[in-house]
Amino acid sequence: MHTPDQLPAALTPPDYQHSLANLAARLHGTTGSPALQHPLLDGLEQAETIVLLLIDGMGEAQLAALAPDGWLARQPRDTLRSVFPSTTTAAITTLLTGAAPSQHGLLSWHIWAPEAGCIATPLPLREHWRGNGEALADEALAAALYRQPSALIAGARKPYVLQPAYIADSHYSRHHGGAAEALPWHGYDALFSQLAALAQRPGRKFVYAYIPDLDSLMHHKGTRHARAQQLLQRLDKHCAALAGQLPASARLLITADHGQLDIPPEKLLFINDYPELAAMLARPLSGEPRVAFCQVRPECHTAFPAAVAATLGHALWILKAEDVLAADWFGPGPYHPQLAARLGDFVLLMKDDWGLLQMVDDKERPKLIGNHGGMSAAEMLVPLIVYTGMAPAP
């Protein structure tokens, strides 16, 4: 068993002084974390239009590997840390609510939600596992999970949210979009044309745009695949063209929710293959392939850490959940009322390029290559590119 302060110094733990949570606090004026301070953001509040473009999965490592000579890489930028876990569910919820994961409670792709009686998958809003009882209707599940209000309110700036059409009207998007006008997009040409048009429209506004495709492609093909390079370079050209159309009254911020690293197939483990460990769990693992949260049977609480260390110690560190909470890996308080329950008893943090999952049905095991959620620099470090428009107003 380890404590957070015993982990290797080479890891990149969250830093809620210079992270996506601090960027969100600066953008929305929320107080859950200190507002991000950096010279690139000087005068941000005076800009007529603020555009936040999030390219899912474009960590610093991916930008350096896939488009090192592109427009994005040549722009002034800062390096931020993602939230923990370094994953879309936690990070995007932070960017849309201004609250750290400790406060909004949507920690990972799968979360144990005792208030809903199931392990849920918050983004597509579905039940991943239910031990007993009837499944909740979507509206009831959404009400149980989505407790933190959106920071996109009708105020001094008119908010807009641009997302792919297939997620634009989801329960998650409707709740976390708040008072924003939803503008679904089909294709990059339409997206970037819309961004340019909004920036040139008079009036103070905040525009959030989300591109999920790089992350999805790297999950299936890996972070160095030629198609990932082609995609990021294509997006790079769109960003450069958008910059040339921005009026001087606009500020364009481009960032990512997390990076990724590749897990070789032989290093993607399934706890199903270790029945003596799986039998100690009160319910299946929740979390991410790179960090798992364990709810352990009371009678196994003492034996579980030693059994895990003996069997999987080469691939992971095991930590008490209470120690992880005390280390503020999920951010500052006030804590979500179910935060401790969602973590359970132990946290399994994967080493190097290992991953761990648990299947809860007889479906084919996923063959994920690119993964995230852990504390490597490749997962945690993301760019913050800031561009001030130069084109004359129309």
C-alpha cells in the first residue's frame, strides 16, 4: 500500500493553482478554485468575444508529436494541468460548471452513484451496472447525477455552445449548457464558419466549441497513428484560418481536456482474469482504464490491499481512498456530498503504460489503444493557446 506522497516524483499530479479548473474560474468568475493568472490572459475580461475551443485529447505530447510545426504549436501558449482523473467527464464538466471534480462529482467515465443505486456512465447517460432493482428512467438518472449548475448563465455575456449534432441535445449537454444557445455542427467547415460569424457579431459573448474526434480516433488507432496526425494537422489549418478572421475585439483560447498514452494490448488487464480479486469487490470497478475506484466487501477490507499488491503490484499502486481525498487530487472543497462514496475504499493508479478494466457482461472486450485518466505527463499536461484577433471589424 502506498500513500500519495510516496509515489514517484516523475508523476504529474494535479495542481489546482494552474489547471483547467483555474481556467474555468477565470472564464466564468466562479470561486471554487483560484482564477488562472498568466500574461496571455491579460485583458481577457475586456474582450468583446471569448471563444474557448476544446480539442479533446490534444495534450502537449500529442501536439508535439503530431503537429510540431503547425500554426497551433507556433502560437504563444501556456501549459496547464488537467484535473484528476485526466478524463473527459471530469474535465469538461469542470470547464462548463467552473467547479473542480471534488465539487461536481462527475469523476470518470464510470462512477458509482449510490443515490441512483447503480454504476452510471454520465456522458451518454446510461446505467453501466445495477446490482438489483429496476433501472431509472433517463430523467431520474440525470437528476441524480447532474447536481452542479452550469456556469453558462444569461448575464453580461451571451453564451453559445457548439457541439457535434449527435451529442448537442443529450441530457448532459442540455444541463451543462445552461442558458447557452445550442448550435449543433455537422462538419468542420460549418463549425469554423460559425465560430468566425459569431466572433464578428456585435455584443459581448462567450462561445464554447467542442471537437471530440481526435480523442476518439486515438482510442482506437493509438496516439501516433498516421490518421491522428492527419486529423490534427487538418484542425490546425482550420484554427489558423479562423484566427485570420477574428476581429481585434475577440480572444481565441484553444485547449484540451487531457492528453493520452498508448497501452500495449498485453498491458491492458481485466480484473475478470483475477477471480480471487474480483470476488473481494462489493461491486464492479468504476473509474477509468488508468485509475480504478474499488468498493470492497467489508470482510475483505484488510486482505484486499495485500492481495492486489501481490498479484498486480508490477502494474499499479494501491492507495487508500481517504488518503487520496486528503491529498486533494480531485480539487478543493466544498466536496460533493457523494464524493467519498464514489471513491469507495481504495484507488488503483496504474504505472507506466498499464491499464485495468472490468467487464460486467459478456460483450467483446474493448481493444482500446490510446487511454487516459492517470498521472503521466502525457495524460495530464495540456496546452492553452491564446490568440488575440487582428482583423478589422466588419
